[in-house]
Amino acid sequence: MTKTDRGVALVTGASTGIGRATASALQLAGFRVFGTSRRAVAEEADGVTMLTCDVTDEASVAKLVDEVLARAGRIDLLVNNAGIGLLGGAEESSTAQAHALFDVNVFGVLRVTNAVLPIMRRQGKGRVINMSSILGLIPSPFNALYASTKHAVEGYSESLDHELRTFGIRVVLVEPGLTRTSFEENVTKPDRLLPVYDSVRPRMEALMRKWIEGGDAPDIVARTVVKAATDATPRRRYTAGKQAGQVRFLRRFLPESMVDKSLRKFNELPV
């Protein structure tokens, strides 16, 4: 395929933030792009065809994939971007809330990927990009459950890539750092707040807001996704932004004790 006809891309969670920027960047790079949102939005946005899909619903996912096939006849690229956040002490979330988080961030990825893989196998080629995070590389206090979902996506993606290469399909990870998106839209609070964390929770929320406001623009992540989608021989991981690259370097080369100390200092916790 030429640079002006790179095939058909499907991007989940494409109504706002990183997903929207990614869908637009892929369209400009030559893909025919279908984006998804949980709620109905305008069907056309910046050349991207928007469809409704709830990644926690098997029937909704199946309907989405059928509709893309009916309109385009193939799916060459899947970007699993849909996700939600959760900020608070790990013990402040019920198992039901933790399950709901994993249902979107992990099982949502599985549902959409499982629906698309038979198509890619028939085509003899395809690429799956799973949106991870620097929190798929490192721990983060008061992000234990969210970080767990991203660690799960990392392990799933690496293993799946080995399973699918013989079919001409590659699975890669994009790992953004802190990105300028809406804090309120993307981060939820625990469902059973505990008084023991009342003094630290607001401080962590304030820190998160500050980090997000000073984070990378979604376009930086989008450009990284385009590179991951178009590299002839893709890498397993693509860090998006300077901060994510620094974190990956520190995690890989510094002693664990130094990483631990730096992490606590960054989060303004006693060292």
C-alpha cells in the first residue's frame, strides 16, 4: 500500500484526547480511519468515521467490527486506546470497582482484539497497537489498580505478538507519559473512601492535575502511534514523549533502590 492508501484503521476511544488525536493523525498519514465512542457523536469528524461501541459489551464489539467490514471490507490496523483511570488508595476500591476498571482497560482490549484477529489472519497481515502507559513500566502510589491494568496489557501484548507473527500480524505497545487530557473525564475516584487517606488523597489529586497540565500534548502520542503503525519492522515498545523515554531508561539501567527513591521523591512521599 502507498503512503496515501495505507489501509483501514480502527481506533477505540477516539472521541477525545489521545484517541481523537491518533485517529486524525492516522487519517492524515493515509489510513481510512474508523473511530469509536461509547456515546453517539457526529459520524464524521476531521475525515474520521465515528461509530458507537462499548468495549465491555461483546455484542457491541461484534456489531462494530461487522459494520467496519461492511463499509471498508478489511481492517489493517487496530489501535486499542479506550480506557479509564482510577486515582486513590488501592484498598479504597471495592472488588466490583476494580473489576469494572479491568473490564475496560484489559478485557476491552481482549474483546476488540479477538474480534479483529480472524480478519487479519484471513488477510495474511495486520497490526495491533495497544495503548499502555509509563505506569505499565513502573509502580505509582495511589494508582495501583490502574497501573495493574497497564502491566496486564504489557504482558498480554508481548505474548500475543509471539503467537501471531507467523500469520503476518504484529502487536506493539505505545507507552505515553503524562499527557494533557481532561483530568475529570479520565480519572475516577474510589467507591469507598477511607478517612485514613483523607489527608494524602487531595494532595495526590493536586499533583496529578499539575502533572497533566504540564504533560505532553496528545499530538505527540499520536505521532508515535503513526510511527508504530507504519514502521516496516516495528519495535515491541514505543515510548511517547521525553518523560516516558526517561522513565524507561531509568527503569532499565538504574539500581532498584535508586528508582524507588526517585519515585517517592517525585510523588512527594517520605523517602
